[in-house]
Amino acid sequence: MIKGLIVTDLDGTLLDARGTYSEETRDYLRQLSSRGYLVVLASGRPYRSMRHLYDDLQCTGPLIAYNGGLVFHPKDPSFPRYEKRFDKEDVIHIWRQSLDCVDVYMAESETNLYVQGDGSGLFPYFPNKGIHLVEGDIVNILKEDPFTALFHEIEKEEGRLERICREHPNVLYRSWSNSNYSELALPNVHKGSALAYIMKTYGIRKEDVIAFGDASNDAEMLSEAGRPFAMKNARATWLKDLYPITKNAVDEDGVIVELKRLLTD
């Protein structure tokens, strides 16, 4: 029997600036899984850069990758897989229009990572190891519908790429906080829609869901949860106006401090 669902973003929420969490966090989340809670990791990352966390925490449920573009269960092939991809023609058209304002392009499927320019700044999140790397002109090398479309803008403050994206009704523009990186998103596809899919699949009620996030791409996920929390260190500070704030920041075990307070069974 599933006692409840705990869904957490990774970077800035569960993982600190070094990309780590404490032993206490690891041990407590393992305990929750053994006690019948589904601990769900949710990220814009691909599965290959989440797998070590999923295994280390001994998760027993599905996970959310690509900001909701992929939901699957690494340990249960019977779980109904959910995926949403970009139309490669939309991606290529945007790239063709943005050559004067973007110097790095990246897209990926589950088996191929397509890169034009210096993608090293994105490799910590979308590693070039464990996947087939294809380098060259995106217009020529992208042969399949990707899960991601990422950019490094030369002059982000000018808003040129965002204006280009607005001309394409099938995609949305999403900026990365405090950097020149940005990405495409699909309308109505986000961590929140992925969480709703998991809840429906397992028959989990909203009031039995606890969620944690720190960035704008966590907003829809928090809205789906009965007990949502914005991190004390939230980069999207407006989340703290909408949701309860964790007592502690990410580097002070903010997630498990709240879980220990809430889950006393």
C-alpha cells in the first residue's frame, strides 16, 4: 500500500551547489521508501544524469525527466511510459532564425546528443558520456524528434530568441535563472503534468502528495501537490509568495527537515 508520494526537484532543492546531499538526507529518504512512500525525483535533466541519485536513494517509484517530457519506472517495465517530444522541424526552424543571437545549440533523444558549438557548459546537466554524441550543424544532423532543445544566447538581455520562439505556437521559451542559457518547453508539458500522470496512474490523492521546488519550472508541480513547499533558497523568489517556505535551505537539509515534521508514522 502506498502511504503517500513525495516529489522533489533536484538542483537547488535536493542537491546543493556541489550537486550533493547529506548522508542524513540519503538515509531518511531511503527509510521513507521502505515505509511505503513513493519518492519521485523530478528534473529537467535526462535519466542518465539522475540514475545514480535514483539508485543511491533506493527509490521504488517512477521518475520525471526532461521537465515532464518523460515519465517512466526504471524498475517496473509494466508502468505505462509517458513521453512528449518536440517536432524536429520546429526546432530546426527556430535554430535557422536564431543564428545571429545564439552560439550553442543542443538537443537530445534517449540515444543521441546533438551539439553545435561548445556544449561544455551544459554537460554537467546533459552529460556527453553514456550517450552517442553527434556534433555539427543542427539543421543537418538532427534526424529525430528530441526531448530537449537548449541554447546559449550571445546577448540574452536583447530578447531576440524569446521573440523568435513566440512566433512558434507549438513551443514556449523558458529562461534559465542567472545565466545565458535557455530552452524550449512544450505547452502543457511540465513537471506538474507529469506528476498528475503519476498520481492518476497510482490513484494517489492530492492531499497525499508533498512537493519541493526552488525554480520557475517547479511551479506547476507545486500546484498539483496538497502540501507544496518553496525552498528557503528559491531562485524564483515569487514561489515563496505562493507556497509555504521550508524552514531550512538546501544546504541545511531543507527537504528532510520538513518531511520529518510532517511524517511521524
